[in-house]
Amino acid sequence: MSPPQKACYLSHYSIYKLIVDKGYNSVLILEDDADFELNITAIMTDIHRDLPDSWETLYVGHCYEYIGEQVGKNSSVHRLYKSVFPMCTHAYAVSYSGARKLVELLDPMTPRGTVDYSLAVVISEGNISSYSVHPQPIVQWKADDNPADIPDSLRLEF
């Protein structure tokens, strides 16, 4: 991993530790390149109705996600699905239970790979109860004057 990728991994890992240490019920984690739908409040209010109490991670923004089984009967454009292998970490929530598991399952000294890949592996192995919103109401966006390290194939330009 490159030094910026390792730093990103450690930043996310430190948030999971903080959630556990402070006893937070849940935390929304946003990276600096997150761009929200204008009606994000209405979208998330609708999604929350279908979100099981047992959720441990919720991907509000993701990339390369395979759509799993739909959860609930939400009839809006944005729907909730069981996560399969979600990539990107620009917008996701972690519950206290999820943070405890991530602290146990992820190794800050010898990561399996980037933070998004490591999380996706843990989720695909069935170790975390994870859900994804599709289409994603929060995307990554990189302006020409923003030094973010989003690969060109993933960034939106306006």
C-alpha cells in the first residue's frame, strides 16, 4: 500500500476505536470528497424505515457494489440492499457493534489491503451485517483543484 492509502486505513481504524472507546451508538463517516444529493434528509428518512436494528455498517456512498437482496418494500428511487462487496469509503455509517467487530477483525499494523478492500472482505465473509443504498445518494467528486487521490475512472466531473 502507498503511504496515503496506509494513512487512510489508519484514520478509519482510529474512528472504529473511538466509537468503541466512547460508546457511540453509531457514527457517519464522510471523506472530504463526499457530494450529497440535495434531498438527502428525505432519502435517509425513507431508507431508515427499512434498516434492520441489527445493522453494523450502512453504505450511503459506495462504488463497484454488486446489488444484493433488497430489504423492505421501499418504493422510492433509492432502495436498501444487503451489501455484497462494497468498495469505497467516502460515506458510510458504523454502529457500535460493527465498530467492535472491525477493531477485532482488522489489523492496523498489517492490513489486508486498502481500507475499502479490507471492509469489503470482512463483509463478504459474513462477519458484519452490512447494507447499501442504491443508487447511492452520496458520491465521490473531485474538482480539478482538489488533490484527492480518487482514480480517474471513479470520479465525477461537472
